[in-house]
Amino acid sequence: MTPTRRVVLGGGVAAALWRLGARARAGTSTAAAEDILSFEAAPARLQLAPPPAEPAAAYAYVGAIPGPLLRLRLGEELRLRFANKLAEPTTLSFPGLRAANTAAGIGGLTQERIKPGASADIRFVPPDSGFNLYLPHAGLTDPGQQRRGLFGPIIVDEAKAPDVDFDAAVVLSDWNVDASGRIKDDFADSALGRGGGHKGDVVFANSTPAPLTLKTRPGARVRLRLASSATARLATVAISGAKIHIVAVDGQPSEPFEPLNSQFPMGPGARFELMFDMPRNPGADVRLDLRGDAGAADQPFIAIVSEGEPMDVRAEPPRLAANPRLPAEIALESARRCDFAITGGGPAPFAINGASFVDWAPKPAYVIPRSQPAVFALANKTAVVQAIRLWGHVARLLHSKDDGWEPYWRDTILIQPGRTAHVAFVADNPGKWPLESAIPEHRAAGVGTWFQVA
């Protein structure tokens, strides 16, 4: 692949560490505006178990797992010529970008699925800055495609970059690996799809097995962008060694807040941005671990080590500028209420409001007038955690005991069994939009519907 625009910073071996510097770094080009970047999904190989195990058969975007980091400026157009070199249909979707409906990449709803050997041009201008993932979205094949390696990060830079010394992006993935180092081919296992999904036993940080070690100077201000491409892992990220502020969630700046007990949950598809100052003594480190389940040991994920001469102390606390395109207030008193009940699981397919998703229904669950405030009530009546993704918009998670909301925007909500979550947003992005599980196995098992903004 020859990058002809400013959108690709790194891939392949470089994906072991996406350390983000000035815009003039690798991948920057002064190519003509009509240039377009070749991008493909194709079979690949990935070393998942130590030698003598052979590399596992996998899928990759442009030969890289994760796919190459797509990076562009706010206001810049993303231009890709996407080729499908798989033996099954696929699409390239951008679930966190609030893109126009025609560019969302949702196979069968906003565009045709791309057949094997075919290609399609993708062109749009993301409306917001932020850190997100790109993923396949073709239907029942999504679990196998994503779990074999089709996922990658995309960054839209702010018009004015925040004052940080070290900026890195890390994508979490996990892999089901058999004794010979191959990816377990259990994607069609309906029992897993109707249960908790596929949770891999081998954890990667970008393109290498965790833990990933990073180095920066003592006292440096760090911006660490985290995303989870794991399809079913409900990770609890525990932090030690520094006072951490979460400054963005699901691609949108938030009011800075400290995670409770220095840990936070990160479900499938979630994105978090952290800012913190490194310890000032050389050799000290900041660690991020994945909490173990049911008494199991924690999994080291990232270690950031202080090395070199100390940086100057900053007086200003860490913060990202708020997104001016999002409303400061949502008129809940005039909101359209839409109820969604998720049922099934175990021996039965999942369903939303009694309908089990197989392909997109001919009619939407709800039609919401453009610019209308809306409140979605999401009731999880199943026995497993549901990760529900709202497409085309971001929403405020409402408090359960008062009329307030959390200090961040979300597009993916974790809902515990037997609980109901309420989210509020302004339906300002016209088109056909899914409300579905961010866990592709759950989508394939029935957790999917759509609404229309008209």
C-alpha cells in the first residue's frame, strides 16, 4: 500500500506502538486533493502462540492486525477505495464517527454489502474530532471477521492540539487459540452467541501480546487513548502509579473525572482517553491491568515507565475542549420516549421488543423527527450483560434516581441483567440507524433493530 493522503500514520510492525506526534510525521503527504487511499480486507497470518506453532490464519486490513491507524484533521475528508478480498461479503463501518448515514457502512441498511472481489469508494468528512474504531458490519459474518482480525483505529485530530508530551493509542484484543496456535473456529456456536459470547484467553495490546511497555520522561503529561476491539470481554481496567483523569469517552470529550477506585469498565467497542502526569522520579511507572474474574490473577496490560530528565511541572489540569456541535442541554420534558426490551438467551435467540434480528426489518422500530430530543429506555431482561450501541449519535446516560446525567457522552452502554438504562440525545443525524449489540455474537443471535431520523 502506498499512502497518498494524510490519513495513515502506521500499520504492521508499527502498530506495536502508535505514538502520535506532530502532523508532519510519517504518513503525511502533500498529494493532490483527488488522491484516494487503497484499502483492503484480505486473508493474513498472525503469530498467536510461541514457535514452533505456525502463524494462525487470520484476516487483516492492508496486511495489518490491527488495521493501520487512519489519522486525519478535523474538516479533512476521508477517502478510501475499499476492496473486499475475502471469500464472503463485508463492509467497512465507522460506528463512533457520527458520519452521514450514507457513509456509515452498515451492510443491508445504509449500503449494499460488498461482495467478494468487489470494491467501493468511501468518502466523507467526520463531523467531530476523536478516537474511534473501524469494523466490519455485514451481518451474521461479523463475529468471525472481527475475531479473525478485522478491526482498526481512526483518529480525527482537534483543530488545536492539547498540551501533552506523550500521546499513544492502544487497541485491546483477545483471541481464542487452540493447542496448535490456531484461532478456534467456533463462530457458528449458537450457544456462545446466546450466552456471554467469545472471550479470548490470549490478550494483545495493539499487534503484540500484553503487556505493552511504553517509555516517556518523568513528569511528562500523557494522553493515552484506549479502545477495545474484543467482541465479548467485559474488562475492568485498574490503574496504579498516577492520578488519572478520564477526558474523553466513546470518542467525545468529557468533563474530566477520576475513575472510582482507580478503575473503570471497558466493554466491547468502548473508547476511553486518559490524561495524567508521570511520576517525577526516574524508573517509576504507571500501570494498567485487567482485573481477573472470579479470583483469577490480574492481567498486566500496559506499563508506562519514567526515563530521562524530568519535564517541567504543569499548572493547568488535564482537559480536552468540549465539542461545540453537541448540545449543552437536552429538553427532557419534550423528549420522545422509545422503549426497548431485550429478551431471550440460553435456549432461545435474543430479541428486541419480541423480534429476533436476522436481517434488517422493512420498517423501523420508531421514527423520530429530526432535531427531536429522545429518551431510549433499554431494559435488559436477559441473564447476561448487554452492550447496546446507538448509531449515528451520542447520548447522555441518565441517573436512575434523579433528573441528572453522567458527565460524559456514550454511544455504547453496558446494561446488567435485570436492569434498565435510560439515555437521552438529540436526533440530529437523519437516516436509518441501528440500535444493536456491540457484541457481534449477540447481534448474530438476535440483538438488533433500527430507528429512523426523518
